[in-house]
Amino acid sequence: MTPILGQSELVTLILYIVVGVVGSARGVRLVVNDDFPVIVKFRIWWDNHVTGLWNKLMHCMWCLAPWVVGLDIGAAYLFDLWGIQLWWFIANGWLAASYVAAWLVYHDEG
């Protein structure tokens, strides 16, 4: 693992874990629960084309999360190998920051 921003490998690993987990959580929520029009159309397409137990994948956060996290771990590994880990941090950081911001606003309105 290449240290990012001149930090130690331990700090870089912690950054990967925190940003990856929160970013993956946002990705799962986006697919399973959100009303974003593109995702709604995708879920409708999924329901019309995928049957059986696999259909549940796009409707169950517990079912989808391991796949999203696995893809994210794979992407982090590949991006680090290719020397472009900044793009992984930008994509996951955007997801993570949007999730934290929405969560804070939701709980601030209470």
C-alpha cells in the first residue's frame, strides 16, 4: 500500500477503511433505498429481468453490502497497484461525505 499524502502506512490503511466503509454504506443505500431517478429505473429493470433469490439483491441492504464492499476493496487494491489511488479516494470520499452530510442534516432538524 502506497502511503497517501505523505502519511504512514497505518494512517493510510485507516483512511482506506473509514472512507471505504462509509462510501460503501452510501452506495448500498443509494441502490436499495434512494429515489434517485436513474437508480429507480435500474431497480425496475432489475425486477423485470432478474427472478428468484437474485432479485432480492437490489432490495436488501444486508444482501447487497458484501458485494459492494468486495468491489470497493478490489477497486482500492487495483487503483493502488496502478498508482491512481487518488481516484478511489475521490469517488469514495464523495459518497462518504454526502452520506455524512445528509445524516448530519437529518439529525440536526430533530
